[in-house]
Amino acid sequence: MNGTSTALIVVGLFLAGGIYSFAKQQMPRGLIVLLSIGAGMCLLAGVLRLEVWS
């Protein structure tokens, strides 16, 4: 179970880095919001999996 949690956290952090990059490039706000929602969901799911199944 820890491998999946780690993967979700890594993907969430990758998406968070994309948000910063897209904001600096002044990409469309809708894309930034979509990425932030995806990053938050991945990070939350990864942390919850670590907490529940540890």
C-alpha cells in the first residue's frame, strides 16, 4: 500500500510544480484551477492512504 501512497504524493507534488510554472507563464486561469484541484486530490488521497493503512 505504501507504493501507491508514495506515487500519489509524488504526482501531487509534480502537479503543484506545474501550477507554479503555469502561473508564471500566465496560462489560462481555468487550467491552473484544474491542476490545483488535481494536485490537492492526489496529495490528500496519498496522505489518507498512508494514515489509514499504516
